[in-house]
Amino acid sequence: MLGEALRVAVPIGLVTSQMRWFRNVQELVPQPYLDEVFHVPQAQAFWKGNWTHWDDKITTPPGLYLYSILVNKIYKFDSDSSDLTAYDLRWTNVLLLYLMLLALTVLSLLTSKDAPRERFLQREYCLVAFPLFFFFSGLYYTDLFSAFTVICAYIFWQAANQAEGFPKIMFQLLHLLSGLLSLASRQTNIFWVAVYLGGLQAVAAIKKDTRIHDPAIADAYFEDLPITIISLVTSALNTIPKLLLDLWPHLCLLGSFGAFVFWNGGVVLGDKTNHVATIHLTQMLYIWPFIVFFSWPAMLPQFANLRSLMHRRPRLWVVVATILPMTAIVHYNTIIHQFLLADNRHYAFYAFKILRSASWTWYALTPVYAVCAWLSIQALGSRPSFTGAPQTASSQGRRLSTSSGGRDSTASESDVNRMSFLIIWLVSTALSLVTAPLVEPRYFIVPWLMWRLHVPDIAEVIDEHQEAGLKDKSGMAQVEKVLTTLVKGSLYIEFAWCMLINFVTCRLFLFNGFAWPQEPGLVQRFMW
């Protein structure tokens, strides 16, 4: 009974909260704010037919503006209004939030056909309630459109791998077109629509003909990481012609991106002096606390079996081998962009203000990065109902080799996240983050989204574990029973956590404005 009530309350709470957020923004902040000062006039210029105008402060391509113009052309079809207001443009981002929900649902149907019906859409509501999605659905920013186009490319890629013959070619073509649209929204999407999906495609193609070392994440040790990489590379070298045939959409996307960079003289479109690509490895440390902060309820299932979790804890030498390089990265490659310290309207400003309060704080956080990374990776290692690998008939039931020593997974290819996925995700995340000198939470959105999509829903496993523990009367078992009960509601906890963050951040933005001494009377607002 409670479950049914919650399933009804979640969508109602999401919709009413989002609509109220949008309405309050229009009432209290009717004029373009912060980056909207660049985006709104640019879209308005295109709306009026001035296609040659471009604001040099805008760094991303015009995909969002074209989408907004198309939506408003349809919406204003019978209207005499010739103006395009900030409200009209912000409204298209509201629509994007629900288009994102639709796209995530389609992707879930393609990849989680056997998911329990009572949990249908629960994860998708959590995803669209993600604080950065929710917050920017009320403003005219590029982030929602960028993430939406990546999901569209993911859908067509997954559909192509489940089709044969002419439908397969059509879906591959749609993947290419949606990938180009994604690149037209944000340049770094190349690492997700081409490198990430191409990597998964290559692994799936290799496994059709070759038995490779690719253990499940739950079964793997640290040393399996380099062994899997070597196994993949050597196997790929033997199947290059076949891989080129399978990867033609991804190669076309890479070629298109390369042509754009050559034509543009760089990756960013405008404000190139303040957006110079650099090596910023600490970005790969910051992402782990980001993931844990927003998605800790999704990690609760691994605590349902404490004994198994303790068994999977890293060995001492692995801890040392992880923390030492992290410390070196912090010492030699911590970069603080001038924008980060110049704008106290963003939460990142205050996070780095705390870090800069004492020199030791930078190094004290390295164990935190390590623990957060371990928790995030362990969350991927549970038995899933979602897999990022193409679900083709030839891969169903395939057993893959694991490392030497007799460890052999009994799970099928479509039942687990494997080391190859972790490697591809890490590579794609690194490529999209480490060249950015500015620490910006919005840069972490797509890496987080791909991670969260692959965190398994293990409700059935939890039920099995609970039944198996009924006869166990030990203290550990009693604790596990409590945790198991909590875990079964983890998606509702995750949704509530996201909405709590949304309530706090949206209220701060709307009602806790402040003024800069150099700009008296102008309200400044806190935001991501």
C-alpha cells in the first residue's frame, strides 16, 4: 500500500515542484541572469534571421538555440507575436526535462526488459530530479539539451545493436545524426557519442569472435585492470577490418569533430583566451565526491551484505598505490582558474575557499577521494538489470574468462558490468574533464549520468539475500536485515535526497540574494 502511494506521489511531487520552480524564476528573475545574458540575445538574433551574428563570449555551438527556435516556431504558429522573450526560451528547457524523462524511459525499455514492473520509472524519476537537471530546467542554459542529445545517441546506438539488416543501418544512421546534433550542443560530447559508445561497440564486436580477459567488476582485482586493457588491445589488433565496419558511425563523428577543430582553430568557439585546454588531472579526483554526494542512496545496496562488502575491501598495497598518485596529482597539478575565485555566486567558489584555508586540506582529502572512488566503482559491481553492452543474440549467455587463479564468473555477459565497461567509462570521463582548467559541476553531468545509468537495480538480489538470512540469528545478520529493508527503498531515498537539495538550492537562488559593493542595487544569486 505504501509502495503504491509512493509511486503516485513521486511523479506528482516532481511535476508540481518543477512547475513552481519555473514560475518563481519568472516572477522573481524575469530578466536574463548570468550566462543567460549571452544565450538569450544570441537565440533572439537567430529568431530574427540574423544568422551571421555570434557573441564571442559563447564557447559552445548553437544547437540549443536552434532547438528553442524550432519549438517556438511550432508553439507560436498561430500567434502574431514576433518577439522571443527570456520566458519563451526558458520554457523550452522545461520541455527538455520531460523529453529527458521520455528518452531515459525508452533507453530503459531497450536495456532493462526484465526489470520488475513495480520499479518501472523509479530510477528515471530520480535521474530527472538530479539537482543540476532540475535547477537548470528553470533557466536558459545548455546542459539539459546537451545531456538529452547524448541519451538520444545512446538510444539509437543500442537499437542498432539489437537490429539486423536494413533496420540496423537505419539506426546506425540515426545514431550518427543524433551524435552530430549532440556535438552541435557541446564539443565534449564527442567523448560520449563517439569514444564511449564506440568503445562499448568495439568490446562487443571483439567478444563475438574472441574470448578475452574481462571479469565482472565484482570479481575483479586491481591487477585485472591492466590485464584487461592488454587483452582488449591485442584482440582488437586482430580484428581491425571488422571493427572499422562496426564503428563507421563513430569514426564519422570523430572525423566531423576533427574537421570542426581544424576549421575553428580550436575546440571552443569564443572566449578562447579564458578557455585554454590544459592538463588538469585533479578533475578526475573531484568527480568521485561529486558522485557520492549526489548519489549515495544508489550505493546503499552494496551495504545489504556487509560481509561481502568487507571481503571486497581493497588490499593495503592497492590503497597505497592509489593514494600516493592522488597525492602527487594534488601537489603538482592542482589548478585554480581565475573565474573560480572571482565569482562568489557559485558553490564551487566556497568549496575551494575552504580548501585554500590551509595547505594541508588539499592533501587531507586524498583518502576521501580514494574512498569515494572505491564506493562508486563497487556500486557498479552488483548484479544489474541494466547493462551498457549491446544486447545481441550472439552475446547472450556468453561466459568470459577471468584472471588466473580459478576465479570464474557464472554471470552472463548481459548480467554484469565488467572491467571493460569501467575502463571505457574512465577513459571517456578523463578525456572530457582533464583538459578543462575550470572546475565546474556542470562538466560532471554526463560522466555522472553514464555512471548512474549503469548502477544496477538489485531488488531481486536483495530479496534473495533477505530470504537466505532468515535462519541466521547473528548480530551481523540482524544489522543486514535492517539495511536490507532500507535498501529496498533506496530509489525513494535517492529521489527524496535530490528533491531536498533542489529545495535548498532553489530557495537560496530565489530568496537569498545579495549585492556586490561595486554593483549596488543589483541582486546576485547563488547557483551551481
